[in-house]
Amino acid sequence: MDSDNDDGNSLPSVDEEEEEEWLADLWTIRQNWPDTTELCGRGAFNCIQAMTDEDWEKLGRDISNNTHLNAVTLIRALNDQNMPLLFRGLTRSSSIGMIYFSDNALSVVGARSMVPFLQNASNLTYLGLSQNNLQSEGFNALFQALRDSPIESLNCRRCSIELIEIDNDSIPKHLTFLNLSSNFINADGCPKLLQGREATLSTLCLNHNKIDDDGVGILVDALQNNKSLTTLNLLENDGISTEGQIKLLKLVNDISSIEATLQSNHSLTNLHISMRLFLALEPNTETEAYIKMATEINEGHVSDQEAAGREKCIQTQLNSETKAQLCRLQGVDHSVFSDIDPLHLPEVLSLIGGRHGCEELYLALKASIEKCIQTQLNSETKAQLCRLQGVDHSVFSDIDPLHLPEVLSLIGGRHGCEELYLALKASIMTLFSTMNRERCIQQRREYHAAIAARHRAIAAEHETKVEELDNELATIKEEAAVRSQDNVYSQSNKRRRT
């Protein structure tokens, strides 16, 4: 014979082997054997196709009574008729941690039949229902049922969901992964998943939906203060144009000011808006490149989001070329001095005034705020005013620390300001060679002497007050002593009369 099998019997197919394993597992599950922790069945199994209504309910009871079963998989085996029967028996479980019911014929009816079980599944951390016709109503019912469960991952890919209509109180407290890809969502309802201090989602998959630029705006608003989400997948949303991408860029690095950069989102480490970014390839556009830069900074500082903000300032705010490009993309009016309060600019420009190549800028500022120029730029006048007003005098004392990087960028030779850097460097030597050092020291001495004199005057005033209070206390004591003597004299006279 030409057959490889000498006894003439054909080898069992894969489906037959799986079906035999299914039947064996059913028996051990009824016996509550500890070695059986998984049950996997397919609708192609003859035994599953032959199951009666009673069989489905009995299967539910057997699973519910088992204390070792961890994972249940049923693919192309369930529908709105047998699903309620299964969960009539399966009402609770202390052991099941994962359920895979993908690619079945379930609608909102099947979804609702799971609710009692989901509310009593104390160990369920993963629920996979992809490729079912749950629609918005079914998803919302499931989501609410999972509110108090330990669920961590929920997969509802390709479930015909259009709207997410949930309350803030119905969000599962431990949910970290949510896959809503390949639906018809335009971000409506998504903000509730991402807002609030107790937001737990770390991964949100919204790829292949109906999200457009307005939907991106909704997500961006929700993510402004979110610190939990690390991965946002928006691939294959054809409605997202360059406008939407720029909104996402501004989310992770708002270049409009140093403070805005520091307050940008520093938790997103994976922001998938193109296949090249998803595959970690070189971006095609400037916007994608700067999104990648920001998310890589976030990834490098996952344990310290404040450090991520500072690093973004260093790499973008302090790099004049990079900042100019980001300002252009985000539609921000780019100015080296945009972050500095106008009252602080005289201090800055006094370092690099008309003698150092900034005459036009210097004169423009001088014309606009003459009073500041007359007082703030005149060190002697400012010292006298500070002395009279009791203000600690320092060239940089008025500049917010957040603005100092912007100031220093003016003289950063490595950041596109070489000419200013060299001009300042040259001016320092000139200042040292021409400045009256004795006068400078005398001025500082006078300032500190004035402060000391003021403190002595204050001390003298308080000493006088203490002396006055001591005198009042002494007077009170003397009056008390006189009253005491009068009482003694009065008592003595009474005794004599008696």
C-alpha cells in the first residue's frame, strides 16, 4: 500500500483532536481537578453544535462550581440564544481570570446576559469580546457591570460601537487596557475615560474609527491633565488631517511658552498617528518628528514627569531653531522674549543694550516703557529706590525661575545665539576694565548699611515698646500691692472694734 498509515486508519484532524480535548476537559472540570485551568471550544466542534439548552445551562453550572478554572475560550460557538442559557448557570466564579468570547454572534441581548456573572466574578481581569455585534448599548451595559470588578483589560474590537455613553461613576476602577479599534467612534464619551484624578487607563486603542480633527480636539482636552495614559493608538482614522496632528503635537509639547511646555502632557510615550510611528520608523513629516521627539522624552522620564517637562524646555525652548519650527507648526508668534514679563525685559536688555548689537530692540523697549528704563536700568537709581522701599536688590531678582532658561538662551553659544554670546563675552572684559570698582563696592556698602540701619531702627522701636510695657506691668503690680495693704488695714480695724 502507498499509504503512510499501514493499518489503513487516517490520522485525526486538528479539529478532532481539539474536540477530544474539549470533551476530556469538560469531564475533569466537573470533577474539579486542579490540573485543568483552561477550557477552549469552537463552534466547529460537533459536540458543541449538538448541545441542547439544558447542556448549555449545565456547562455554566459546571464552570461556576469549579475552583481551578482560570481561562474560558469560546470562538464562533455563542449566539443570543445559547448565551443567556450559559450564563443562567454561570452566575459567579472565584477562579476565572480570563474570558475569550471573540467572533461570535452576540448582540446586546447576549451582552446583557453576562451582567450578573460580571458583577460576581471576583478574579476576572481580562474580557475579550472582539468581533461581536454588541453595538453601543451592549458595550455600555457591560462597562457599567464591570464597575466594581477587578477587570484590567477589555477588548471590544470590531463590535459596531458608535457612542460611549457612560457615567464617571461607572468606569471600572482597575481598567488599564481598552481596545475599541475598528468601530464607528468619533471620540464622544471618551473624555470620561481619561478625566479625573482616578483615571487608570494606560492604553487606549481607537485605531480604525471615525475620529476626525474635532474628535482629536476632544481627546486632547481630556488628556491635558491625564497622567495615566501612556499609549494612544489613532491609526487609520482618515478624518485626522494635519490640523489634528498639530493638536496632538501641542498636547505633548506646547511651545507657546515655557510654562505651557512644562504643563504639557508628559505621560504619553506611544502616540500612534501613522504606521511609521507605530513601527518605530523615521517619521515622514515634521509634525510626526516632533511628536516622536516629545514622546521619546516622556519615555525617558516615565518615573519623573516634571523632569520630562524640563527636558522638553532644554531641547525645544532653548534651541532657537527648533523653537522657531515648532512655533511655525503650532501657529505661535515666535519671539525670543515672548515668555518674559515686559517689566523684566529692561533687566535683560541692560546686559546686551545698544553697545552690543541690539540697539533697535533696546530703543523700542525704551520708548514703550520709559519709566522702567529710567529706574530699572539705572543701577544707582534702582539701588536707592530699593533701599527706600526695603527691597532686596538683584539684577535677576524679578525674573521668574521658569523664565531664566529663556534669558540664558540669548547668550547660549550652542543654541543659535553665537553673536550675542560673543558680544556679551567681549562686553564683560570691557565692563571689568572700565567700571569704577571702588564706587561699586561703596554702593553695595551703602545699600547694606542702609538695611542694617533700618533694622537697628526697628530694633530700637521694639526695645522702646518693651520698656513701655515693662512700666505698665510695674504700675499694675504697685496698684495690686496698695489694694492688698488697704484690705489688711481694714480687717485689723474690724477686729479692734469687736
